[in-house]
Amino acid sequence: MAKKDLANPPGPIVLTVDILYAGRRLDRFVAHRLPRWSRTLIQKKIHIGEILRNDMPAKPNDTLRAGDKVTITPDAPEIDLSQIPLRILYEDENFVAIDKEPGIIVHPAGRETFGTLINVLHFRYRRLGQDSVTPLLCHRLDRETSGVLLVAKNADARRFMQIEFEKGRVRKEYIAIVEGTVKEQTGVVEGTLRKARTTLSEKPRMEVNPPEAGSGQCSTTEFAVLERFKFSDELLPGGATLLCAVPKTGRTHQIRAHLAYLGHPILCDKVYGAVKNLTCGSVTVLSRQALHSHKISFTHPAGGEKTVISALPQDITGAVETLRKVARTV
């Protein structure tokens, strides 16, 4: 099988209708196969000829037959990958650790088909003539989360890290600013995580249930308070807390959902929090979730321990300094 060329925009998606989908409407078939796409978008793409049935224009309510070929032209944004910043914290023959900036998606998914961090890495290694390198994520970071991201450069290295993660031998530390003043100096959040029911207009989110609830994936996050900030009429009515969070499992949205479950959602988290932007007077101090992947420690396949650290970015350090001045440290 030829390797996917992720250094270039994706080509058409071709889906074959099997007997299980025979008799289904075209728009519903595409919606089922591409669940991140809205029905409105799918119908629009059918009307403008970007979704074809057997290479011919179609209608949303066309009834499909087994064996039909549905060809979908994905959105192809004009993005110059060389202009997307790529700061490398560490690199060897097996791994590269990236200092991810907020706002960048790590891997193509749903409608975000190009311009991701993995696309940039493919572009980099093709440009360097290192065609044997296949960048593969060892873990993921949300779009708005910044910090260290570990990427394997070959399948063997990724397989090694998958086992290390499964065995709980990889330690990740995150720095977060959360709403409210956390009373406990240290603590543990445990529970089962599962997808919450959301409408098409809502962003996907996870919900936490007590461990005994049984439904969902088991998840554990340890935390320690680094600094507390008092109540401030001018900035945050409930105060704020600077935390170090250590996920012991690696579930989707785990830290964000766990801290919200604790009653202290991450500052400026648009999905789980109440404070969407941190403003001081007329100045916006922080507009993205205050979560930073600070450190990752792992055993290297060649032997020995490796630790990679990403310093706090300017927007989060600026928010901390503003809180210190306006809200005062407890």
C-alpha cells in the first residue's frame, strides 16, 4: 500500500456503497460515513457538484444501490505549509518533539483536511529528502492547547510508545489556569468518561461519571496547586488557580472534563467553562483555553530516560502576571 502524501492537499474521497447502505438516501449515507460534516454542508456540496454518484451529478434524496461509488471533493484550503511555525524541542532518529502553538490542529480530521501539524511535518521531511520518515502521533493535543507534542518518525517507534502509554510508563505534566480557588493543595479526580449528548450546533464534549457508574472509559488525573488568586471585581469574580495536572490515563478532553467536574473548569475553555475570555478593562488578556503541555518523560527505545520541557507561552504567562497584579496571590 502506497503511503499517504500528507505534504499535499487531499484528493477526492471515494466511498463504495455496500449492501448495508443499499436503499439509503445519498445525503444520509454521506452523513453517516462522515459524521463531523453537517447535513447542510453535505446537501450544499451535492448541489454544487462536489459529491457525485458514479461520477455523475446527483440529488440529496437519490436512493443508493449496492456497488455505487460516491466521490466527495473535500475542501482544499490554499495553505502554504512553509509558513506554519514549527519549533522543534528535541529530535533523534525515532522521535521529534514539537512545541505546539495554540490554534493549530495536530492531525487531519473531519472538515479539517489540511494545514495540520502532521501535514507540516510531512512537508518538512519531504523537503529535506527524508522520504523514509513517516510522522505518527504518539498522543494528541486539542487545537487550543499549547506545548510539547511527541511524534514518532516510524511505525516501530510509535508502536513502542503505544505500549509505554498502555503500561502507564509515560508521564505528562500540564500547566493550567482554572476558574475559582481550589481549596485542596493536591488531589485526584477519578471517573468514567464518555461522550455527552450534544446537538449538531454544539461542540462535542465529554462527561464524567463516578467510577462506580461503570459506563464509559476509566480515567484518572492528579493535580497540585501552584498558586491561588483572590476574588477580584475587576477581573474574576470567583478568583482563579494555577495548577499542575498529571493525567494517568489518556482520554479525550480528560483534563478539561475532569477539572470542570471538580468545579474548576479551565479558564477560557469555550466548551466546559463559564469565562470565555479573560479581559482586564478593555484589554483581552487571554482568549484561548489556559492549558499547556509542559513536560513529557518517557523511556527511550535505545535505553535511558528522556524528558522534554516546553516553557509557558507568552499568553499564559501574561495572564498569570495580570492575575498577580489585579487579583493578588493568596
